[in-house]
Amino acid sequence: MSSRRSSGQSTAGVSRISDEQIIELVSKLRQLLPEIRDRRSDKVSASKVLQETCNYIRSLHREVDDLSERLSQLLATIDADSAEAAIIRSLIM
Amino acid sequence: MRPPSSLRQEFLKKWMMGLQRYSTSKKNMSILERKKAIKLSADVAIASARNGTTCWSRALIANGYSKDGGDDKHLVEQILGPESERLIMKKVLTGGASVCNKRMRSKKILKRSCGIQRTRKFAPQVALASSIAKRLVRKRTQILRSLIPGGEFMNDVTLIEETLDYIISLRAQVDVMRSLASASELASEP
């Protein structure tokens, strides 16, 4: 949150974004991405990180979609407040 | 980085609350309708876990508000509770868009002015390599912007910050949905 506030030092209406902020954010992003994290290299270009990020987000979206599809078939008979739902909830936690 | 279990529990609780909104019409829903209901309540639930603090969550909630069937009980109201729904809708309608639009406008002006100078200063070979790299980054940033909800309103730094939070939340959502799917499969085995 604090970094967002400091980047909004817009005096003349032009936001000053420091390079260190961008580098720090990109390195955090790298740690989240599954493929790049395993590669031991410091010199991963920004465009590669962006590409991996987009691919990863797209695959996550696809997974949510597939899971919704599966669940819509499975949860057909399960009522939200029934005993079965309670059992499932306890299984997940 | 595994999403914290608190996030997953929060999401599960809110998602279940959201699904209850459909409990009356559940018997008559087609599979496609049910899938959309599940997906929509999951999205609004994971967005509400952020309590309106991030741009993407506000955009998702606004999206859920408009996509909802819209009878007496709104999905968003079910998940957020009537008080917080009003607060968040205020943030979405007033705060978020105007601030981000100002940033985008000033960023565009800066980009336009920089672009004119950039081509004149550098030697041809350096200009080619760096301009290709910059073009790639710009193109991929645009793609990322289209993937994050509400991305069109963010500047570059905000976009990356929001991406970090969005990925963690998406992971929590996927984890919980996957667990529920496998648990349901186990439970439904004869």
C-alpha cells in the first residue's frame, strides 16, 4: 500500500514511477510464476516475465472454468445447507 | 507461495453464502446456468475477501452486480451484506475510475511526448534492439491489462501490484474449488 502512495507524487499531473519500484515488483512476480522460479537466472527480461504472467493467469482462468463445469454437474443434488455440504466443508478445512 | 488458509476459508465461506442465493431456483437450472452461477459466486466471493481495497476486486464486484439475474436478493448483497455492498459500490462508481483515469491520461501524454524524442536521439542499431524490447513489453502489458479485471484503469505500477494480489487470490480460488470437486466426487461415489 505504501508504495502505491509514494508513486502518486503527481505534482504536475505526471506520475513519477521509479525504476527500483518496478524491478522490485517484477522480482516478486517472478517468485510467483511456476516456471521462472525454478530457473536460476537473474537476467530474465521484463517481457518474458509478462508473457509468463499472462499465460499463467490464462491457465488459472481456464482451470476455474473447468472446475465450475465439474462442480455444476456434481453439486446438482447437493443443497447448500444440507448435511452433505457440511461434511464436504469439514473435509476441505 | 501457497495462499494463506485464512484467505481460502474466507473465500469458501462467502462462496457458500453466495450459492445459497440460488438455492430456490437450483432444481430448475440447466447445467450451463448452474455453472455460470457457481463461477459468478466464486468470483464475487474471492473479490469480497479483499473488502474493496484492490482495484481488481472492485471491478469484479461491479461485474457481478451487472451480471446477476437481479431479483429481490442480489448476489453481491448476499455475499457482502447490505451495508458493505453500498460502501463498495460507492467506491467502485466514484473513487476508482476517476483517479485511475487521471493517471492514465497523464501517462498517455508522457508516452506521446517521449515517443517523439526517442526516435531522434539514438543510433540506429541500439534504437532497433531497444525499441523491439520496448514494443514487446508494451504489447504484453496491454495483454496483461486485458486479463486483470479493471486493468484498463491502472497505470503500470498499479497493474503489477494488482497482478500479484490477483494471482494469489486466483490460486486460493482454484485450490478451494479443486478440493470441493474432489470431495464431492468422493461423496457421490456409491
